[in-house]
Amino acid sequence: MPKSPHILLATGNCQKVRSNLTYILDSAAISAIDTEIANNVQGLFNLGMDHYNFACSIPQKEWRQRISRLYYGAYNIARSIKLAHEGYYSTETSEHKKITELPVDLPNCPLYKNNLSNLRDDRNLADYDHTVIVNDLVLTPNEAMELVTQFIADAKTFLAGKGIKI
């Protein structure tokens, strides 16, 4: 969690704060807020990429760790999209249930609404159920890798459309 004072801690939605402040701050101050929001979108995206890159380095036989890291990569990239799209930021554990709440104009959104939920379920199995074998997963580790790889590409396109350079 960021340390106070921080734009992400001002409210659950920094875009609303920005919008309300446009009536009292000059354009330079609003631009500084926009830059800070964009920097945090990039930071969340980069955190997702750290998890993804680590997943790519894990041997295939270590499917539990690979599924877990792929999920956390997708989860943080989804958080970056939500922050860029609507200004929403939270670190509550209940946010994991909202991984599929993505903007409809995200490329391939229906694909992600279906499969990111499956990836979350698979991550829960991989992380917490000692009786699970790889064949019990909804997505194979290779399918999960393909899903997250495509999600990253589509997220980059979406964020570029919002003026955010990744």
C-alpha cells in the first residue's frame, strides 16, 4: 500500500478527485495529477509484468508456481487497466473476485471475462489444494500462458489509447 500522502489514498477513485479538483486547480496542477495517475498505471502494469516474466522462467513441471505467477501477472495488469479507465484503486483482498470487471472497449474483453475467472480458480487450486493435479485445472499451464500473453498485448493497446506509454 502506498504511504500517505498519495493520490491513490485520497479516495477509492482518483479520477473523481481529479475531476472535482479541475474547478479549483490550474491546468499545471491537473497535469501533475494526470502524470501521477499515469505513473501508477505504469507501476501496476510493471508489477504484473514482473509476475509474468517470473512465470515464464519457471520450468513447466512446476505448474503450481507457474499458474500462480501468471494469475498475479494478469491480476495486476487488470488493476492497471481499471486505474487508467475509471480511476479505481484498491488493495482489498475482495478485489480478486473483480478480476473480470474490465472495460467493454478492452480488445477481446469477452475472452478475458470468461477466462480470467478460470485462471483465478486455477490459482486458488494451485496455491491452496494439495490434492490437485495439473489435469484438474480448467486451463492448462500452456493455455494460461497464452491467455496472459494475449491479455498483456491487448492491455498495452488499451492503455496506449488512454495515452499511457508502457
